[in-house]
Amino acid sequence: MSRGSPGTSSTLEDMRHTTPATREILALPRLLFSQQAVENSGFLSTDQLLRFGEQVGASDSRFTGCVKNDTYVPWVHQVTDEASQRGVNATPTILVNGRVEPSATTVQGLLAAVAAASR
């Protein structure tokens, strides 16, 4: 897991935390995933993210201010660093009893990992 380029992952987190209503909270990820570009390509500039926010009705001053000011960037860096320290470097990453379980990305693998951990 990387921190991404400036204006990508961190700005997306700003958007998630400042989207004002349930409808927008649900619509924004759908729109972002439908427009997903290559990771760290720079496609998700601040201006592009604000346009996406407008498309789903999230354009109040709280929302735009958080996106423009990178309000949640420090938090994104903190949780990314914490995840990296725990061995999380890709998605999906599944932990069972605090340990990364590479085989747990399938239902069978997850069931086996949980069964082994419960012994």
C-alpha cells in the first residue's frame, strides 16, 4: 500500500469524511470506481475530485474546503504507515489474529485460516 500521489488517496479520504449526506456518501464511491484510472496516474486531481463531488451533490463549503486544504492528509499518512508496519502492503490484505493471511482472500482460505487460528 502506498500513500499515492499527492491529491489522490489523501484527497479521496478528505472527500469521504466531508461528504454531507448519506446519498452523496453512497454515490461518490460509485462514481469514483466507475471513473477509476491507473493508480497514481494523477487523473484524480483536486479539480477533478471537486467536479465529481458536484456531480453527486457534494459541493458545500465544508466539503470543498476539506478537499482543497487536504484536511485529512496527516491522518491518511498515519493509518497508511500503521498498516505498513503490520504487513499490509496491498489490497485486499486479510489479518487473522493480527497476522497477514495471504491464503484468506478466498472463502475457503479464510475459513481455513480462522479454523487454524481457533485451535
